[in-house]
Amino acid sequence: ETGVTQSPTHLIKTRGQQVTLRCSSQSGHNTVSWYQQALGQGPQFIFQYYREEENGRGNFPPRFSGLQFPNYSSELNVNALELDDSALYLCASSLDRARNIQYFGAGTRLSVL
Amino acid sequence: GIQVEQSPPDLILQEGANSTLRCNFSDSVNNLQWFHQNPWGQLINLFYIPSGTKQNGRLSATTVATERYSLLYISSSQTTDSGVYFCAVMRNTGNQFYFGTGTSLTVIP
């Protein structure tokens, strides 16, 4: 059974650019959540997707958007990058909506210059 | 949102020592999970514990939901226990997890 995988592992962008991060959920998991973790802080919830529909959103602007595909993999898109978007972006998948146990990938470290 | 406070913020232990990490939260929750983030950034789920007590090897956790806190116990600590420990909670009516600011644990040989 493969775990949650994220790509790329590291990324450097300049302010104003757009970025797409990818996540493959653990086998059989139909729910994917995305988090942003700034240095020295806890992860902050961006949004969750369940069966290709957005199922909850945190306090992030619309330039943060996402997709979930029929195989339950997911993308996080960020437009008009700002310096403060530099962070570790984490994806977590879960199998059981009742318990919603989060299984995390290793993350994508984004640096915006 | 829900305020999640963890204490202590930093902890340094000698190998073999025991420790207790605390997580306080400001609202009723129906989901609480503890995670360990290793020095490379990987978050590992330790416990799903909305209430009661669970044990897994040298780790155990207790959540008293009515009093809005949870405790994580680490016994006979090892250097591999080093990292940051987070608790995350979800309120009864939501889909969003709220994470605390973490406890950074360093275990020295």
C-alpha cells in the first residue's frame, strides 16, 4: 500500500507567478486536505476535497484553488504568488469521514523570491 | 476558529526520561489527533483520540473533552522521539482541523 505522495519536493518561484502542487492520496482514500505550514508554526487548513467537490475551506483568498480527480489525486494551485506564500505545503488523505484520520505526505517546500 | 494552545513550547530531555505534553482547546470538539513531525517535515499520526485514553508502546494519550484538554505521555524517551508534536482538533460541526503551535522536543543521549 503506497502512502501519500507529493510533488515536487522543492520549488522556487518569483512573486506574481503561478504554481501547481500535486498530491496522490493513499490507496482507497477519497478525501484530501491541503495545509500551509509557515516556519515555526502549526499547519493551517486551506481546503478539503471529497469525491471531487470542495468540502470545506479555511481562511485563504480565492487565489488558492484546488482540484480533485476521479482517482482522488489532487492539485493545489496558487496564483499571483506573494512572498508570504513561502511555506511547506502539506497534503493529507483520509479514508473514513467519521474519524477523518489524517495521513500526511512529506510536503512541498515553496520559496517565493 | 478554535484556539489550540500547547505546552510547553520547548522541551529538552535526557534519553530515558518521561514527559507530558498538553493541548488545551477553546471549544467543543468531536475529533482530536496527535502528530509527530520529524526534522525532515514529515507528519506522522500518533493517535486519534476524541475522548478517553489510548496507549501505543511508549506513548499514551488522554483526552478529557468536557474539560477541553488532551495530554500526550512519552515514556523512556529515545533520540528518535525528537521533533515537534502537534495536536489538531475539529469542532462538532466542521470539516476543518485546527492545529496548535506545537511542542518542540529534543532528546539528548
